[in-house]
Amino acid sequence: MIDPQYYGPWAVVAGGSEGVGASFADELSKIGINLVLIARKPGPLEETAAKARANGVEVRTLALDLLVPDALDRIRDVTDDLEVGLLIFNAGANSYGHEFVTGDLDGFRGVIELNVNKQLELSHHFGGLMKDRGHGGILLLGSLSGYIGSEQLGIYAASKAFGRIFAESLWLELAPHGVHVLELILGLTRTPAMVRAGLNFDLPGMKAAEPEDVAREGLEHLADGPIWITAGNQESAERQSGFPRNTLVKGAADAMRALLNRS
């Protein structure tokens, strides 16, 4: 597990109320790192905070939609008096999925705002502070979706591709200053959000990771950036990075239709 002296005494977890985010909170609290948990839903947020406090750490919560214009200012209101040694950006999600040309541009812009712009804002702010101190870590949550195009999820997939290249670049820039950057690439994970999206976890041969395993793996490999692909997904990432693109993209689309019970 990670060194709380190097990545503490406080961690900020954006998207820290359920699923993988809640598992990050649990793992970090067990090793004595205090937490600032940020999420939209107050109920799950407070439940996760209570569980972490039971492990003996301090926890601050902020019920916040990261899409509001003053999100960073509100985050700074609760963190400027803290030494934040770890940022986990787990908030990137597909908030709007639709065929592009018939979809709502504002909906697509919301996906980009969350997955790209807000990730940049928080990484810029906390990364600068970590650079000045000479230690810390930034863990960004990526997805296999960022390796291949996808119908009705194209903007989300493109934003995840952006995040991977951004993480690699940030890793290069901050490594000489003692700040570790890792994008943790997830495959199919059994989270509440995926259940709500209607994914069919009962397909024959379907293998879904558990949130606690994903969180533990990410923390264990925080110093092994810039990219760490979660267990069992390396072959898929390599395959989806190959050629010819038309065959790969069509094959991935067929698999996704089956997963979502689409004809």
C-alpha cells in the first residue's frame, strides 16, 4: 500500500461517494490519510464519510456538482488550509450518451466539461502545490473506452482518449519534482453507475471487476505511471490499439450492443 507520508496527510477524492470512489476512500482511511470527499449526492457521500471516519481519520465532505462554474473556488474553500498530497479524479462519467448528429450539443459539451475541463482544473491547482512541496500524487481514472470509437458514446470515448494522453504528458512534467501521476485504466467494473446504466453483467463469459479490487490496485501502482491497466484488461487495450481500425471498431460496437441488450 502507499506511503501516507508521501501522499498525505490529506487526499481529495472527486467522485468519492460510491463505487470505486468510495473504495478509494475506504482504502486511504485504513492507512491514516485524511479525506476530502466530493460528490453530487449528499446521502451516499455522508455514508462513505461515516465509514471512513470509523477508521480514525478526519473527513470533510462537499456535496457539489463539478459542472457549476465556481466548482474550483468551492473546493478551494474547504482545502486551502490543508496539505493535499493526493488527488484522485474519479468524477469523469458519461453524463450524456446519444448519436452525435441528432444529439444535443450542450449535452455533449457537458461530458467534455466534466471529463476534460474539470480534470484539468483540479490537476492544475493541486499539481502545482505538490510540485512546490516536492512530493504527492495525482491518480486519474481512465477507461478502455478511450482506446476505441463507440456509437452513442463517442464524446465520452474521445474524452477518455484525451485523458490518457494528458496523464502521460503530466507524468513527464511532474516526475522530476517528485510528483507521481497515474491514469488507472478500468475495464468493466461492477459499480452502481454501471448497474443504473443497464449493463448486462450476466452475459456468458462476462468478467467484471469489483470496485474495491480496482481501488486497491490503483493505489498499489500509483508510482508506476503514467498508465496502469487494471488486471485482465491489458490484452483488450493492446487489441483495441491495433489495426485495421474499421474491423476493430465494428467488432467492439457489436460487443457493446450485446452488453447493453441492444439489437
